[in-house]
Amino acid sequence: MTNIVLIGMSGAGKSTLGVLLAKALGMDYVDTDIVIQQQEGRLLQEIIDSDGIEKFMNVEENIVSGQRLKNSVISTGGSVVYSEKAMNALKQGGQVIYLHVPYEEITRRLTNITTRGIVMRKGNSLKDVYEERVPLYMKYSDMTLDCSNKDIEQCVSEIIGKIGGRASDSP
């Protein structure tokens, strides 16, 4: 099986869902935000605060596009869609699933916005970021999963159902 790549806003549930999905499918699990923190030796927010957004996005692009993963569920940072190079590398290695969560639900879930390592330019609100990214998530995804008003187990089951159906459909 190829990789399953989860994209979406911070707070969409990529990390939580990714772990459970990997467990259910017997796949490896990789969180690109954790890989970045391990390779940089700092928290995401520290990288953004001390080096700036552009440098963080370069680091993210290089690390994500440099991963050579197989049979893995990959949770990405919400900003990975700003990098065509990173997204093309992820798409080559697997199926990209956009976890769609309405803006109102994202705001309820995100209580630690200033420490979470969210790429947000000065003067932009979370709503601005959301509206800027949704078209990019749609552009790069092979499949969209609406996660509104569903618990994590329901979302995992839906993904398994969708990818299971697609895998058996192929020649």
C-alpha cells in the first residue's frame, strides 16, 4: 500500500486521526511537524519566532519533500500546501486526503493559537488563513473528508471505507 497523506487546517485532527488510522491499517505513522522539530531541535513556534515564516516554510518544504516514506500515514502541518514542491512529493508517494472542518469548529478546537506553530502573517486573522488555505487543500487533495460533527472514530472508518473501495477498484 502507498502512503496516506492527511492535509488540513491546524485543529482539523490530522495528528489524532493519523495515529488511529495507521494503527487500524497496520501502517507506519509520521507527523511532519514532529520530524521538523526533531531535525531542527526546536519547537515549531520557536522556529517561526526566531527565524521568521519564510525560513520556517523553507525548512518545512525541504524536510517534507525529502522524506522517502512507504506504507505510512503522514500527518502534515497545515502550511505544507504553500509548497508546490512538498505537495508534489507527497502526492507522488500516496493518496492525499483533505480533512475539512468548518471555520467555526476550527476556532473552537484551537485554544493555543499563539504557541501552536501556525504560519500566520502579521495582520492576518485565523479566518484569513483559513480562507487562503481551503482552495489549496482542495487543489492538492485526491479526496475530501468532511469531519464536521463527527468523532475521530467515524472519520477513521470513513477513510478506511473510501480507500478500501478505491484500492479494490484498481485493476
